[in-house]
Amino acid sequence: MRHNRSFTRDIDWLTVFLYVALVFIGWANIYSADYNPKHPSIFDFDWTYGKQMVWIAAAFVLAMMIMIVDSNFYTATSFFVFGVTIALLVVTFLIARTVHGDRNWIDIGEFKLQPSEFAKFATALALAKFLSSLNISFKSNQTRFYTLAIILVPTILVLAQGDTGSALVFSAFILVLYREGFPTVFYIICFYIIALSLLILYNMEWISDNRVIVITAGVLMIVVTTVLGFVYKRRKRLAQFFTVLIAASCAYLFVVDMAFNKVLEKHQQNRINVLLGKIHDPRGLEWNVENSKMAIGAGGWTGKGFRDGTVTATNYVPEQSTDFIFCTIGEEWGFLGTSFLILLFLALMIRIFQIAERQRSTFTRIYAYCTACIFFVHFTINVGMTIGLVPVIGIPLPFISYGGSSMFSFTILLFILLKLDSNRFMVLR
């Protein structure tokens, strides 16, 4: 075992390059999105682009500090960091001000801290620590329970704050479990629930028709049961399983109806209805998405040029430097520019998957998959939101959107992985 290697020699510099490229692309487009002729300097700290420079500089310092710390520190303190983050989420829920129905920001002077962003890498650490422990097997119900608890506890706390978008990102960890051998039936049931939920939401007026409920549930469950039959090969129990699942499906229909009408806030219901085409309000509820699509479409193949976007220059798209930053890129850099950005993200995620598969440490491999899946979910939802494929739920585009909390959390997430990977030659487990 070789102990005399320099960590700078073993850093994955390709990943560092992709990180730096994305950060500066984001900074340039924030400058363009919020450009003010009266304050033309990109270093003007009174404007978002000046503040973003401060967050970027601080993030670079944070990245260097992470690389200096011994990698064993991150494995040893995983559960402690997770516990502190959970406590911070609880405190946030109790003391944060309610803004647009959300209670997920803590004011610290000029800086607004969003603990839900940091909960993602804390959950990744805790999940990697638990699943890399000795005698862990998904055949054990106890292991399954603790695994899902690690994911669900922060998810529920974030959801309680009203931050549906961040809560949805925690579904990324479910993808990680598949790589580690979580039972296939769990994913079949998840896909079934998603499909059934979409069907119910689109045809909410059918709820009162019991015949349609039974028929809908029956057709879906025939498909699911057939798949389960191939998975389990237990034909004798299929009839019982089918009956129980049909009953559960019928009950589930009413649960979704109640959740949609009683649990979701009015603006959340409207976003779903707009996506499903039940509401058409281009000057109201659809304003963000319609103008975002108009800006992206106006960019054509090559875009209008840096700071030459007409839709973004007139601030037609709300939050165009944060959640809707992709539309700024689309208008000014066109199809080629957005394609280049997508390729950069794709290269980053593929590289992280490669890093994961070359590990001898189970902890690092699981953490790497958590990192890649978080980036994947963030990128997919954010881009899908700006082009009208998913509801507007307000999550940032990693390294591109304006904001200190997201910049710090994504930097911590990525550079902890790079630090762990730099010690891959010395770690045997």
C-alpha cells in the first residue's frame, strides 16, 4: 500500500476543470441576465453579479480547505454532520419567516442561508456511511428501514417547510439504492405509484366514479402483477397479492385526491394543473414558463449574443438569474450554447460515475453515486421547468444559478468526493 503519494497528483483535474467552467459560465450569464447600464462593472457588489463573484471566491477557498482536510474526517463525522443538519432544518422550520408559502431561509445579516441545500450532501454522507458498514444487507428489513429513514427524515422536514422542489431532489438517493442492490420490487411499486398518481391528477373528476376507479386500478395492476410474477416466480401467491394491491389501489386514489386538495398549497395545485393543461393562463400562472420558452425559442441556432437578449434584457422572465437562468443562456447563446452547456453537465456526471466505479472504498463509491444523482435530478428538473416539461418548483441549476447557499452546497458535495477519490490508492475499504 502506497502512502507517499501527493493528493494534488491524484486529484481528478478533469472534474475540477468542468466545475470551474460551469461556475464561470454561470457568473457570465448572471451578469447578462441582471445587467444594469448604470452599474456596468461585473465586480459591483451591490448587484447580483458582484455578489456572485464573492460567493464564487468563497467557494474556491472552501474547496481548497476541503482538499486539505484528511479524508477520514468525512467518514468519521458523517452521522454527526447529518444530525447537525437535521437539527438545523428543525430550527429553520421554527424561526424562519414565511415567504411565498415557504419557510426555508434563515437570515444571517446580508446572507440568506438555505439549510435544505446543505441537507443534500449531509444525507449523502450519512447514507454512504451506513451502507458501507459491516454486515449490511438489503435482505434485512432492519437495513431497509434505516436506509429509507435516512432519506425520508430530511425529505419530510424540507417538505414541511414548503420547499417542494428541494424535497423532490431527495428522490435522487432512491436511484443510488438501485446500484447497491435494493429490492427490484421497490422500484416497480414506485413507478406504479408515479404512473397512477399522474393518471389521477389528470382525471381528477373521475374520482367519484367507482367503476372507473376499479377499472383503472385493475388494468394497471394486471401489468404490475405480471412483472412481479417474473421477478418472484411465486404464482401461488399472485392471486392474493393481486387482490390486496387492487384494494390498496382503490384506497390510494382517494388518498391522492385528498392530498391534492387538502395538503398542497393553492399555488402548487395551480402549477400542476398548468402542466397538465387544465389551466391556460399565459398572463398569470403560465407567465414564467411562457416567457422562458419564448426567450429560449428566440435564441435560434446561435443566439442573439452576449447581453443582447431582448426578452431577458427587459426582465420578462421572473427569477431569470436564479431558477430560470437557462432561458438567458438559450436566448443569448441559442441551441448551440445550450447544447454545449448540456454536454458539460453530461461530461461531469459521466466522469463522476467513472470515479465511482474505480473506487475500492464502498463509502466513496456510494457517495459518488449520490453526488451524480443529485446533479442529475437538479439539472433535469431545472431545465425541464424552463421549457415547460415539469411544474415550476424552484430549484437552482448547479453552479449556474445565482445564490450563495447553492454554490457552497454543490461545491462541498463535489469536492468531498474529489478528496475521497484522491486517496483511492491508499483506501482498501
